Amino acid sequence: MKTGPKNLITDVQGLRVGNASDTQIKTGATVLLADAPFTAGLHVMGGAPGTRESDLLAPDKTVQQVDALVLSGGSAFGLDAASGVADGLRVRGRGFAVGDQTVPIVPGAILFDLLNGGDKAWASNPYKELGQAALDAASDTFELGTVGAGAGATLASFKGGLGSASAVLPSGHVVGALVAVNALGDATVDDGHFWAAPFEIDDEFGGLGIAGQVPPGLPPTKLASHNTNTTIAIVATDATLDQSQCTRFATAAHDGMARALVPSHTPMDGDLIYGVSTGAKPMANPVEETLWLGHAAATCLARAIARAVWHATPAPTDTVPTFR
């Protein structure tokens, strides 16, 4: 399996990602959108999720496509980032038509980054403006690390961040992952090796290899501040999937989260994944190819998690160091 040309989720043609960050607050927001509405599903495996518009992503609901997805810091305050994106899309005429009104469909998810050393004494919620800024910045290229929804993210031992990766399948379909890594546990086996190392392509997170020994017992965790977590992700493909298949696609991708973060899916993490299809390329053999899509989603996500940590950069008042 090889990566796409950018090794980003935007290797799925038509997708764009925008980031906005506030370095004083140490937080930010990330938006994923496309040239046209896209199909999306959701699977939650963490015990402490925070979401907006999640119920409508169930396959039996009336609205089958969305206009954007938003990942944000800020805990419950960060859900307002999706409102900023929705306002911006409405001005552009994007949304679900109801009579003479247009309602943008913008699900969102949040992580907890309120205890990371940033200045949280804001006079008014900053996340709506961050969402609008992220929408305005949307492009097919974007930075990784301490940006967007990953700007204030932390792990047990190191800073987290925003990561992305892609893969091109034998069928020609493209799969990509986008993730804000803010876990209770760690992405590293020790101080020099990533849990995701077996899936690395072309030294994309340092080519450090596999740890010689996996330490026994529970790895380092943020148990002292156990509610300051959650890893939120999006996996996307150009393969034609309906909403139930997007949900299964997201479900399979959770394998990648478990491979790259130890422990994951804990009662104190709100770990969740959106599955996205642009529907650009039908599948010739849906049974076999959906298996490949799920596998690629899991491996892309594991790689994206390690890339988030690899690209993180230091800042004053950080509570943990960066990996590098």
C-alpha cells in the first residue's frame, strides 16, 4: 500500500481542511468540507464523548449528507465552532433546503484541552470565531502538529496534535484520515518508539522502528487529571458508500486508534470517528472492497496519530514536552 501524493486526507479528491488556532488559549478548531455535500456516519467507542448533530448521522434519519464536519478543542465550549462554520456556509448558500431557507448540516465533536497551560479566562466563547476562521482557511494542503483542533492536545507523556495520512488501495480508491490526538494514554511505547511503528510508510514519523520490548502493565496515563482527554477523528474515501457503510467504515477505523494509542476507548476518553464518502468512485466488488477500505482506514488512522505527535511543536507554559 502506498500513500497519496500529499499523504493527507485531502488526497481524497474534493476534500479540503481548514485550521484555526489561538496560541494564547492553546486551542483551536479544524473543519473538513467538500465541493458538494458528502455522506457521513459516526461510531463512538469512548465513554465521554461530546458531539453536535450526531443523531442525524444514523442511517435511518432523513438527512443523509452533511456540508462539513468540525473537530474542536474547548470541551463543551468548543461545540460552538460548528456554529461558526454553519454561519459561514449559510452565507455561501450551502445547506439543506427547507422552503426558502438553507440550513447547513455541520456535525461536530470536541476534546478537552482546558488544563494545558493556556489562558482560558476569555470574556466570551472564542470558538465560533475559530470555526469561521478555520472555514475561511480550508485548502487541500494544511499543517500538522500543534494546529487546529490539535493545538492544545496532550498525551500522558508528550504533546498531542493534529495528524493526517492517506493510502491508495489496489482498486484505485483513496482512503485518508484526519485526527486530533488528546488521549488519556500514550502514542509511544517508550520515549523513542511509536505504537503505530509497524504501519509506518516512508519514515513519515521518523523511521524509528519498533520497540524491542513492550513494557508490562498499564502504560503512562493522565489518571491524575483523568477527565482531560478524547481523540476525535475522520476517515474518508472516494469510494461510493451509503450512510450505513460509512458507519461500518468508521467502526473498522477504531482498530487503528487502538493500535496507536494505549490505552484507548477508556471511560474517560470520548474517542469517536466519523466515516466519510464523497461517492466519486463506485466499487466493482463491494464485499471485498469494503473489507479493504476498513483495513486502510485503520492503518491510515494509526499512522495519522503518530504523525500528530511527531509534528507537535513546543510553546511557553506547556504542561508536557514534545516528542522531538
